[in-house]
Amino acid sequence: MSDTTQFELISPERIILSCSAEMIVVPGTAGYFGVLPRHIPIISTLSAGMIDVHKHGSVVKRIFITGGLVEVTPKRCTVLTEGDISFNDNNSVNLD
């Protein structure tokens, strides 16, 4: 069994998505970066872009955000966002 990290996508009102993942790729303001299990702690601002959630060697969910913050710990990756969110299945969430 491969290592996973817990991923959460959170708005001010609720938890939008919570799942385990082998890797999460987020749109940092200095460029995209990947988060793996046991990643060093980091807090970063996020630009508008895609979040890719990887499991079983492939992308299982793609989420477009309009910006936010990410907090990474060795066991968790938490994205905080207030803008619109679109999932790869064409469902969208308006957080305004």
C-alpha cells in the first residue's frame, strides 16, 4: 500500500472536499508545486489555477480555484479558498 496524505479543500462556510491522495499539485504564486506524504511544513499563497489530486498513479480529480492559501504538514494538505470552484466534471461551486 502506498503512502497517502489527507487533502481538504475548505471555504469559509464548509469543507468542500476531503479525501486521501498520493500527491496533490497546487498553483502556488511562484508556480505549481507537488505535495507528497511527509512533505515539510509550508504555508503558501495560491494563484488561480488547477489543483490535481493523484491516486493510484493518475489524476482522480481536477479542481479549478481562483486563488487562496495552502497549509502543508507531513500528514495533511489544506487549501483555503473564497472564490469560485469548478470540478473536472463541470460541476461548479460559487462561494460568494
